[in-house]
Amino acid sequence: MKLKSSDFAPRMTALQTRGDPPPQAVLLFGQDQGLITTAALTLRHATLQESDTDFDLETFFGGDLNTERLLSSCRSYPFLASRRLVILKDADQLSAANVQAILHYLKRPSATSLLLVLAGNLEAKHPLRKGFEGDDTAWCIPFYALEGRALQQWLSTQLQQERFHVEPDALHYLCEHLAGDTRNSQQELDKLMLFMGNKRNIQLEDVLAMVGETTTYSGFGLAAAITAGQLQEGLTILEKLLESGEEPIALLGVISQRLRRLALCAEQLAQGKEPRSIAAQLQIFWKEQAQFFQQSRTIPARKLADGLLYCLDADRYLKGGATASLPAAQVMERLVMRLASRLGNR
């Protein structure tokens, strides 16, 4: 059954107040893993008492799924609770054979189990999504990234629940800088509320002091500046990150990961794959996609390969494997300069 994210709360209320028939299986998918996690917890608490979870809750993962074990768990009778809860995470990583096995199960699902399937982005033609949408005993609910008024309302609600008031210009800034996934946004709000202490009125200068720093000066911001060829900005971000105690080896990992993702993206674009499908697979936030795809199309593969070699060279120095010894900060500065100069000159 095809539903909207706004249908979830009313459906849950109807289950608990009117006694409507519960679904046999639920698929929650989309960009916003924060909202998906919240919905999954709501279903868990509605299905099981915490005291029953040791016996009637089992979790599986799509990347290394044993289908026989999953289906056996779904068909087992509950021990303490009235229904078992079987959770399948990372369903977007399922093999085609495993997807078909789950769809076959949906034709005759167990009445004493709830199969809860969680996934990232799934295309409209994805067989798992189509199978759940076409089944009257199942729910299929997408959770897309919040934007505009929806994001503003979510931010206001989260802050109001903790008894904070946010000024309009501060709320506007939060909307501009905390988009993509409410899981990440919640982490930034938690930092902001901790920063506020006993002060309950959040003003723009409070947001600029806390959220602006944490979102701009991050490993991801550093990697994006480097691949955009922004040398001075890259060095500024690096300096602030090192001053705040970030580990050079961790920053190196973020940089090399972006180079690899750009190379994979370019390869898949050349194969004719849809950008939306690539963005889902590589987990590229929607607000970052325009810059990311532009870079993947314009940076030559040879330069990305050179960049990964530069990262390997830096890794050897940081781990003490190179003959010459340099301070970690100097190794990273040299890497930023080499990468930004190489990737920016295109």
C-alpha cells in the first residue's frame, strides 16, 4: 500500500485507538534516515514491550542477508509478545535474488510477525518498492529530505519541546544550513542547545557562533573546498579543524573518500546511469548534489587518480612509514596545497 510520510502518524493512531488491522510488513525508505529511525522506533514500541525484545525481536542486514534465516524468523511464533518483530536494515543493498524472496514472502505473510524493512533511496521502479506499494497488507512509506516550511516546522518543534524560543532570523539561518537529514540536524541542534545553557531565547548570533562553525568547518567542508580547487579556503578550514583537535588521519580518510566517490560517480555517469540512482548509492546529500555532479563531470580521471596517490603518500607520512619525518599538520597542509592546485587547474 502506497502511503505518504504524513500518513504515518494517523495510521498509528488508528491502530491504537480504533483497533484497525495492523500491517504484515512495512517498508520505510528515503533520504531522511533520522525520520525513518523515529518511525521505526514508533513501530517497535507499538509491537513489543522492551521486556519481550530478547525473545521476539530479530535484526538482519541487507548487505550479507541469509534469506532462509530471515524468512524462518518471520514464520516463527512469538514467545512472549502477541507478535514478533523482524527488522531488515540496509534493504537497498539486497541482491536481486533476496528481493524476490521477500516479495514471495509478502504473498503469504505471517499473521503473528511484523517484517519492518528499512532502506535508503529506492527508485520508483525498484522491485522492492513496487512490491510493497502493490500489497494491501503492507505499508510503503518514503521519507524525503525536509525543505522549506516542513523543515522550519520540524526545527521549531524540536526546539519548543526543549522549551527554547528561536528568533525568526535565527530559524531562517538554521533552515539554510541544516538540510538533508534530520539525524544530522538533530546532532547540530543538540550542540546548539548545550551551547545555550540556561538561556532560552536563541538569536542569530547564537546560531552563527555554534551551527555556522560546525557545518562549514568540517571534514566534508574541507574535502569539498579541495576538490573545488579553493586553496585558501581549504587551508583555512584545515587550520581550524586541527586547532579544534581533529585527527589528521581521520581528515585524510574523508578527503580520499570524496575522491573515490567522484571517480565512481564519473564512471557510472559514463555508463548512462541516472544521477538520482547514483546519488542514492553514493549517499550524496541533495543540497550537495549539484556541486558534486559538476565536479565528477569536469575533473579528469587522471587527476582523481593522482589525488589518491597524493593521499597515499600523506598516509605513509602520517603513519610513520616514510623515510622523511614531517609534523602531521605540515603533511596535511602540503596535501591540501597539492590537491587544490592539481584539481583546481582544469
